[in-house]
Amino acid sequence: MRKALSLFLALAMIICFAVPAFAADTDTATVTVYVTTGMFTPGGYDPDHGTFLEQEFRNQETLSDHLFNGCEAAELDGVTIAAMFEFTRPVYGKEANYSENANVLDAIICALMANGLEATGGWDSVNVPNGGYVHSVTPGGIPTGGATTETINGVEYTKYYGNGWRIAIGQNGVFTTPALYGTSYNIEDGMTIVFDLSDYVIYE
């Protein structure tokens, strides 16, 4: 009986020590998420310089001055975000191979929910790397857009215009616009995430 009890206690201790090894790498990270509008320049065409412009993040402006639809900044930790996976991940519809780590899009959807907003998204399985996205937010954040043709310096272009959601990621006050979907980036401690609805003009 003593041998059996000793074995049981030893196994219990092994299990207790093993649990942290299965914890997500992002559990100790805390991030701040801002849902904003107008934090990106529209892009378009600059006739003074004859160049096409990319959308750029307005890093110099105060995020709290551009909050979307009465939203408040949401401070979230990795454990809280992970506890919401069953609600956040169906939004972007990834069907398999979920990571235990919280990603940037998970944090965004949590922040939207915390502000009483509903997100609609999807999963891009065509482009590589694949990724999840949020397309629209209700109430008040459904993208609009259209297209026309415009001739510049004798060349006809398709001009796309409207508004849409974009992501910026900040660390130590320096913001970058990610080249991949938000699901490709795990949250990191001290990260500031901006999910922004801005006007755009794109020439192709």
C-alpha cells in the first residue's frame, strides 16, 4: 500500500511539474488594443510629384482621439484572450490546427467584443501564408467601396476607393503595418494593437 501511495504521489508531482510546459508562450503577455477610425492616410495619387501613394499609419497622432464608435482601449492578457478562443476563432473560421498561442487577431476580436461590437470575418486559404481576417464590424463598421477608371499621363488605371479595416502593431512607440494577416503574429508583452477603419484610394 505504501509503495502504491508513493507511486501515486510521484506521478501527481510529475503531472504538476509538467503542466507549465504545456502553457502557451503568450500567457504572460499583456497587450493594449485600440479600435479606431482615420488612423491611416488614404493613399492615392500625388499630382505634384507624379507618384502613387501607399496608405500610411498616422503614427504621430493620438490614438485616443480616433476611437471608433465610442470604443475604449482594451488591456488584455494572454490568458484572458485564450479563454475566449471558443468565441473569437469561429469569427475567422479556421477549421483546424489552432495554435494554443494568442495572436493579434484574437486580441482584436476580444477587444471588439469587450466594446459590445460584433465581428464578421473569414479565412484566406488561397494566398500563402494563409490567414484569418475581420472584414466588418457591427454596428457602424461595414466597409464600403467602388471602382472607376482614371487616365493619368495617358495611361488608364482602375481606381478603387472606399474604406476598410487595417492593422498596425506598435512596440515601444514604434508602429509597423504587418505584411501578413493578424493570425500570423503572436501577441507580445507591451504590444499596442490598432484596428482601424480608414478611407483608401488605390490605383492599379
